[in-house]
Amino acid sequence: MTAAAVRAAVAAVHDPELRRPLGELDMVRDVSVDDAGVAHVGVALTIVGCPAADRIEREVRAAALTVANVTAVELELGVMSPAERAALTEKLRGGRPARQIPFGPESLTRVIVVTSGKGGVGKSTLTANLATALAAQGLQVGLVDADVHGFSIPALLGLGGAETPPPQPTRIDGLMIPPVAHGVRTISIGMFLGADGHAPGAVAWRGPMLHRTVTQFLADVWFGDIDVLLIDMPPGTGDVAISVGQLLPHAEVVVVTTPQTAAADIAVRSGLVARQTGQRVLGVIENMAPLTLPDGTRLDLFGEGGGQQVADALSNDAPVPLLGSVPLSPQLRSDADEGRPVVVAHPDDAAARAIVEVARAIAGTRRPLLGRTLPVRVR
């Protein structure tokens, strides 16, 4: 009975990368308890050099010691065989063939593409903070950095720094397990560069390579059962926008602009191109909106009204709301430079509060069920 209790306790420990119990992942091996109360536990890790090995060891020992009459734990860590890894990856895919994108129209995961007409509007900073805010609201969130040429998501989430490359995904056969920061499972091309220990370098790729990279991020990265997948797009309407439109025509689109009229005019184009591929424009976010100074005056460095202008221009076929206006914020800028989402580091900042409200607005909307196959079983 004691051995069974130890097995149950150990099986309930979660793999920190896969976020599922060890028992469900078939990682628990032989378990026995001798007359002296010493529990002998075998655990098979997914790969050699598993980055989560130390944490799994600590938590397995702690779990076994919670069982009555267990006085000590002798833990043997092994590695799955190729056949066992193949069975695991098949289980993680849920029967989905390899190289198939799991975020089709029938998926229960909302795919939200964050785009802008031009660079420099703070799109990536907003995306990183939106993802973090959604995760803080209890949602399971994934984030794809599709801005291959100008990737910045890892640094914004504190995954790596100016001289330190971000951690690479753990590879289990054909699957990549993305690193997690602030509850957000994140993938970026920046995680595959800088293998020499220095900061990631530059990427000089054309259309076919860009398309293949985006496809791999969507098909070969295991995000698990997530509620929302955010995609940080490069500015403009180039190759990546076309690829994402082809691969995810059912995705929802959030357009980021600044209050400046010139920026707003360009931002409209990204929404129009998204519609041409069948995507629905969910709303508009106005970044760098007027800042209220301590004396009550407003600093409208980039003017105001551009966000509503974009929303109105995109409301011809269906109403497109202005999801929110995020004011200029020195704190938002400095936190981004330090790799800290402002919604976590300084939640009382005006920009942080505005971003959290936008996240609530997005979470409060529902993707239309029209055209989706619901997972209903007849018994």
C-alpha cells in the first residue's frame, strides 16, 4: 500500500516544461518501499540533459516524502528510449500528424495576430505585455514572435539580454517545447541564434525561408492546451503577413497605431490586407496616446485621435472598436529595456492599467462559432 501511495504522489508531480503530470506522460518507472521506509523511485526524463531535471528531482523527492512511513527517497533518473519518446510525442500531438498546424478553424484556441502598418509604434512591447496580462487573468497563453527580421519578444519578456542569448526550446524528437516567461509560452527566431554564447545576430532571409519558419513555429512547437495564441507580426504587409494569412485565415487581427494621422493612415492598410485573407479585425489599440502630467496637463506628443480614426476606417463592413488607448509612459519604456513587462513590474502605471483593460476587453470577446466544428461526441 505504501508503494502505491508513493507512486500516486510521484505521478502527480508536473513536468515543468510539458506542464502535465509525470504519470500522464509515462515517466514514472519502478517504485518500491523497503522495510526501513526508504522509497526507491525511478523516473525517465524525456531527453539527455533535460533542463528540468533538477526541478523534477526536487519535486519528486518532496512528493514521495509526503507519504506516511516514508523516511528517505532514493531516486534513479533515467532517459526515455526512442520508442518511448515517439509514443510521448504522438500523445502530445493528440493524434495529429507531424507538421500539421493545430490551430485550424476547429481549434478552441483563439489566434490573435497583432499587426501594424509601420514600425516604431510599440507593437512588440504591447504584444508582450498583452500576453502577460492575459496569462495573469488565468488564461493559458502562447506567443509567436513572427517578426523574424526584427525579433524582440525574448528580450521584452526577460528571456536573454544584451549579451546573453535567450534559452533554446527543448527538442523532443520532432517537437519543440518553448520556454516560458511570466506564464507565456514563447517562441522566436532569436532563440536559435547566438549559439556561440553571444547576443543573437541578424537574419537576412527572403520569402520562402520566412514562410517555412512561420510554418515551423506553428506546426512543430508544442504549446499545449492554450486558450490564446498571440502572433507578433512584422510591420507592414509583406511576406510574413501573406504567409500568416494563408496559414491562419480564421485568425483575429488587432491593429496597433499611434495617435499621429500619418501613422493611422498606414495602419489601416494592415487591417485591409488581413481582411483580404479572410481574417477578422478584432479591434484597434492606440499606443503613445497623450500623457497626463502630475499638474493635470496633457502631453500629446503624437497628437490624438489616430486610434479612433483607424477604427472608423475599418468599420465599413463590420464595426471595429477602439480597444483602448495606451498613454506615453517612461516606465513602460524603461521596463521594456530591462526585460520586464510593465503590467507585472509596475501594475499601477497608467500604461499598465490601460494594457490590462485592453486584455480584459479581448478576453471578454468571443470568436464566432460559424464555420467551426465543435468537439461533440455522440454516445
